[in-house]
Amino acid sequence: MLAVAVLAAGKGTRMKSDLPKVLQPLAGATLVERVLASCLPLAPQRQLLIVGHQAERVERSLSNLPGLEFVLQEPQHGTGHAVQQLLEPLAGFQGELLVLNGDVPLLRPGTLEELLAKHRSSGAAVTLLTARLADPTGYGRVFADEQGLVSGIVEHRDCSEEQRRNTLTNAGIYCFDWAKLAAVLPLLSTDNNQGELYLTDTVAMLSPAMHLEVADPDEINGINDRLQLAQCEAVLQERLRRHWMAEGVSFTDPASCTLSEGTRFGRDVLVEPQCHFRGNTTIGNGCRIGPGCLIENSSLADGVEVLYSVLRDSTVEESSVVGPFAQLRSGAHLEAGCRIGNFVEVKNSRLGAGVKANHLSYLGDADLGANVNVGAGTITANFDGLRKHRTVIGAGSKTGANSVLVA
Ligand code: UD1
Ligand code: MG
């Protein structure tokens, strides 16, 4: 049996934020969502989240996840105190407990599988994840011999100068034999620099204690401040861009573009500099995007071109051309071969195939048939001060410049 516990009760003082640290967003998902997602492939029998600081807010943000048990830690006296709160809900539980800090969002699921496999095959009382960091400042240092046997962990603040030179770093990810951990949890003391109960102190009380060193130290980046948040975002963005380049997307200036995890690209897409893809966005084969676009929760079919434009909650069918300087927003739907030009805004409207609106227009709450030619400066006046009304323009129609169509 496997139980997973994620520690998410801390305030995150170093963030200097009103938002609890574990709710800080990273490429469109919160830190805690990312940590929970990384252990899902292990199919744990129990999933516990330790909440404390702004507990209700953290719980609310995860209310869509089934099977998650929330355990309250109040007040918060450290990571060891957090895990002590599990003594009651896990009373009688037999098996492994995987403990994850809620601020370590870049773990790969495969790494956790490896940790669990190593723990099970070695029969250790605890197996923890480590990495050699070039700059381990702030992290706990792990003391281990060549065989991988760990004698203990010392927090950065409690280390001597000599101990600080040890670069073997504690990731904050541990696989425990639950019964053995439960026996030593009550023995923790607050005899340290922060006067807290440290989970890390249980490691010296358990034998044998082993560690697994990860090959990619980025995986164990813990986020305590805004600088580390930005560094993790950069690592994630780099992973996403590399993934899509391997799938056949070209970026002329990759570092200037950002992607969300929910963005999907077809083949032979060209992404020019300064393009940002957010939410659930799909880009079809052979599209040409940018420079200078923001595309959020939108779906673009094959062969679409977008230049210096903003698209949100919109659908664009094959071979349409958008921009420069156009805005498509909530519920804009362009059928195939449309041409939306500069300073044209489209909202909650369906434009039939081949519609052209090339200059200075607002098309809101409108239905345009195929091949309508919208003259420069055509405006649909949809709002009478109280309600919005629809404008309907039949296929093949043509409006003159500077027309206001009052719905
Ligand atoms: C911790 C480890 C350190 C390790 C580092 C890895 C301890 C004592 N130290 O330090 O060895 O190198 O993580 O990132 O464990 N939390 C609670 N309740 C509390 C305190 C914290 O749930 O009372 C949660 C926090 O919300 C956070 C996690 O535990 O998600 C880690 O806490 P944090 O204060 O960030 O520990 P570090 O100083 O980073
Ligand atoms: Mg931390």
C-alpha cells in the first residue's frame, strides 16, 4: 500500500505575498497542483494534503480533485510537525508513505517511480531524493557514504562552515516505511536554529536510510522566493519548447516565447519572436504565428496566419489570416479563409467562410454569412444600454465605409 502526503501548510514568508506559497502559479498551474500531478502515476491508495496557512483557500483551489484528504496543521511548527498530523489519519496504515514538499514543482513522475522502486528493493526504512547542486545555499545537506547509506541531514542554517561545503542536497521528497516513521515522529525536538520540528531529523533516527541522487538537479528546485519561482518558470518553459521543437515546431527566437502545458501544436508550425500561448490552445499544422501574439484558450485549424494580434476564447478555421493588430475575443469564430485586418475587434460572432474585415471595425454579437465584405470602419452597435442584440448580415453582402449597423 502506498500513501502520498504533500506538505502545503507553510506560509511562504520569503515570497512576501498574500497568496499562500503553494498557490503561486507556474506555467498555468499552481505549485501544489504540479506536485500532486507528479505523484498521480504511482496510483497511491491514499492522498493527503497538509494544509494550515489559509487552509480554506488552498482546499478550495483543489476542490475539483477527487479522493484528496485534507489534514489541518494548526499552528505550523515545521515540516516534522506537519507530518506528525498524519499519526491519526494514518493510524493502522501499513505500507510506504511518500512525503513531498509542496514547493518542489519540477519533479518528473519517472523519478518518483524510481525512488519507490529503490526503496522497495533495498528494504530501507527511508529513501530520500538528493541532488548535487552547484549552489546548495538554503537547502538541507545530506551526509551519506559511498554505498548511499545516509547518516543524517543538517539544515543550511544549522550547518558548520565545513558542513556547508557538502553539496549533496535534500530535495524534500522522502519515501518512508510508515510504521517506522510513526514510531520516531514523537521523538522530534525543536533544538535548531528555527526552533521548529524538522522532518529531516527523522532520517538520522531511521536505519537503514538510503538516498537516490537525481541526474537532473533542476528537478529538485524548491521554491521559496520570487527569484526561484522565475528560475523554475524558465526551466519549465525550456522543457515545453524543447518538447514541441522535437515534435516539429520551429521557433525563430525560442527564449522570447512562452507556452502553457495545455498548448498543442501540429507539424511545421512557425512561431516568430514574442508569442505567448496560454490555457488550452490548439494550433494546427502549418500555421504561422507572430511575431508578437497572445493566444489563449483558442483553437486554430491548419494553415492559419496570425500577426501582432490577441486571440482569446476563439476559434479560427483553416487558412484564415488575422492581423496585424486584430483582437478576437470570447466566442469569436472565423470559418475558413477569413481575413481580419488591422484594428478589427471580433467578439461573440460567427463569420462565414471567406469573410473579409480588413480595417477598423467592431463586429460583436453578429452572424455574417459567407464572403461578406465588411467596409472599413463598419461597426455593429449591439448594446442599447440594457441588453445586447444580434446583428445578422447575409452571405455575399457588402457594407460601405463608416457604416453603423444598429441591431
Ligand atoms: C525543506 C527541508 C530542506 C530541503 C528543502 C528542499 C526541512 C526542515 N527542511 O526546507 O532540508 O533541502 O525543504 O526544498 O524539512 N510546511 C508545512 N508546515 C510547516 C512548515 C512547512 O506544511 O509547518 C510545508 C511548506 O508549505 C512547504 C514545505 O513544507 O511546502 C517545505 O517547507 P519550507 O519552509 O519551504 O522548507 P525549506 O526551508 O525549503
Ligand atoms: Mg522550501
